[in-house]
Amino acid sequence: MTHLMIPLASHLTRVLTVTLLILISGWLVVDAAEMGRHMVEVDGAVIFDLYSYRLPVFLHRLTPVAMVLAAGLTLGTWASRRYLQASAALGAEIHAPALLVTLLLSPVAIFWGWAGTDAIPRMHKQQNEILFEKFRIGGIHYWNLHQPTGLLLEPPWLVRFKPEGPTRIRDVEGVRLRRGEVLGLVFAPTAERIGRDWIAPEITHSHYRKGKLIQRVRSNGTLPFLDTGMSVSHALGFPEEFGSDELSEVAHRAKLAGSDPRAYNYEAWRRPSSVLLLLLTMLTAAMIGARVPTGSGFNLILARSAMCAAFYEAFAFFGAALGLIIPRGREAIAAWLPIFLIAIFASWASARLGRAR
């Protein structure tokens, strides 16, 4: 097996580098086309600042696809050129090249997983902030999630507040509208979630008719707006913006706020499982590549490698979708089920490769 390592590592490194460059170049072309009309409105320094965060985020996103493609393309090329047959003649076990490719790529996969626990989430958050603040991209969804002032539309109320924690808000202001006309205004300096209601120690109710104030009443008690399932949770943020050491706390905050914590719990389980999913998919791609008939063209090799990359993306998407609908507390099942599915796929590929003896 040692006689394979150096030439295989050299070929694999070249293929991985070229594959990454092609994927990143393609992404840059598409991204420039989408962002072009926004870039003309900002300074060059802002664009540089954006891509100093945006490029690593997308490099991290594209790296697993490039690694799966590289594993399949490398062994597919070797099988097509009879290199694997030559190594088998020298006594190498038929699964050895696929295992060696996976072993060579495993440090990259582990580093990729480690980067996704803290560094990439922080860059993701910085990227989103720049997109919203400088490019005005993100709309009301990003506003609700990230601005210090929450702005929510709960017909007939338009509500604004500043979150101080998962169960406490301040400067709460609600405007009651009908056909663009202001019918009422409710203001509370502070409010706290107690049970299923938001309770304010001081509430000012102002009633209007045809734009004129007709009555102002002061009271305390339950606010007439703010659904507890969506209020403070808007101040939390996207799961991919938090480091792994923060996700459990954020999930707890979301639960206290009456929001759905499954996305945060799933993300906490997904990150370690994604490394194993990537390793198994690379092994599968390598074994399928090793089954390429002698003299096969590049199109067949690429098609088989792309199929494995598509399976990786499909299994990852399946886990993410399942994580949002599975009963609470079972997010780990959604994160690890794709591992079970890809293991079945890998077993099938191993059996096919074994029959090629």
C-alpha cells in the first residue's frame, strides 16, 4: 500500500485543487452577476470587506462537494488507465486505493468540520450584517432576526420593540391600523413574558379618530399583541451564525421565548455528524470510481463522481428538512439518519467493488 501513497496523494491534491478552483470560479461568476447591481452603489472597501467574509463561507460550503468529486475523479482516472490493475498485480487489496484516498482526505475533512464550529459561523454573521447594513439585502426577514429593534407585523398591529433577553423587552410600541389609518397606539416602557402572555407594569393606550387623538388611558397588564411563539425569537439569529458552544444556550433561549428550538438543536448535532457523512461519501465515491471500466472516458468518470456529490447534498438536505419537522428532543435522529443511509450506499459500493476481483 505504501507504493501507492505518494503518486496517489500527488494526483489527489492536483484534482482537489483544480476542482475547488472551478467550483469557486463558477460561484464567483454567478455571485457577481447577482450582486453587480448592488456593488455599483457602495465603495470598493465595502466590497472587499464583504468578500473577506463571504469567500471563506462559500469556500467552506463548496469544499465537501469538491472532496467527493476529487475522490471519485482520482480513482476513476486510475481505474481507466489501468493503474489500479497494476497495483493489484503488485499485491494491493482491491479496497486499498479507496481506503487510502479517504485516509489522505480525512485531515482536510476534519479541519473542515473544525472550522465550521466557530470561525465560519462568525464570518457568516459578519457577512449577513454587511449585506443588510451596506447592501440592504435581507429584507424584513433579516431585520426581524438581527436588528436591535424588532419590527413585527401582527394584523391589525404593527409592533416595534427592543429585546433585552428571551423573556424581557423594552420600548414596546404597537400601532393599530385599518386601511392605512391609525386607530390606536399602545406604548409600554418594559414588558416581561409570564406564562403565555406579555405583561407590562405600565401601558399607555391612545385612541385616534380621523387622525386626531380622542382618548388616552393608562393601565397595566397584558399587551394586546405579540404572539409568544414569534416575538423575542426574532432577536436570536440564524443557527449557522452561532458557534457550536453557543447553540445549546440559544436553543434554551428560544424555548424560553416560546419559539421552536429544533433548528438550533439540529445544528448542534449536525456539525459533528457532517464530518462522518463526508468521510463515508468520499469512501463511496472512491469505490464507485474504482469500478470504472478500463479505457472509460472522462464524461463517465465525472458522471459517477457527480452522482456521489449529489447523494451527499441530498442526504444533507434530507437531514435538515427532517430536523425541522421531527418531534422536539429527537433532533439527533435527523442529524445522524443520513449517516445510516450513506452507510447503506457505501456497503453496496463495497460489495460491487468486491465482485470485481
